[in-house]
Amino acid sequence: QVQPVESGGGLVQAGGSLRLSCAASGIIVSLNNMGWYRQAPGNERELVATITSAGRTDYADSVKGRFTISRDNAKNTVYLQMSSLKSEDTAVYYCNIKGHGTGWYEYWGQGTQVTVSS
């Protein structure tokens, strides 16, 4: 069974940094498109950053230059390094896996809370 598990969330002051991790069991992250999404109270879930199986990265405009998505194939883990955090970055962050075998599939983690205090 595929299960992405996020960790690394917490409370941080504005301007600080956090690193989120997404460890995936039952699937090889390097062969799939991985993404980080977030959802703040009252808002829809939004895309934060993605990394394709080829290693291409993409970011939401709101986090460009502050967040970095990366992948450690040996650990089968994807990271989101977040720097210069702002109060508007406060949200539940979710790990997402997309790929295809016999058909397209998608998996979500349970989420990890990030709270940025101003």
C-alpha cells in the first residue's frame, strides 16, 4: 500500500526556516511526480512546488526564491526547504504523488501543520 508520510511541520517565527519531509512507502519517488500542496483555513488547497521524475522543479509564484523542493533517491524522500517564512505561509502542507502504471494514480499524505507567527 502506498503511503506518503509528512513530517517536519511546527511553529516558527516569521523570517525563520523549516524543512518538511515526505517519506513514501510502497512506491519509488524518483519514478513519480512529487508535489507539495498547502491548505489554509477557509482556502482551497493550492500547489506549492513540484518535482518531476526527470528532476524538473516548479514553484508557485508566492514561494519562488524562498522554498526549494528536492529529492533524496536513496532515502526515497522528498523535501521542502522553506526559508524567509511569512505568516501567510501558515497552512497544512500535504505531500502528493502522481504517476502512471496501467493507469494514472495519485496519493496524498495526511498533512503536517506549519504555523508562522508574526
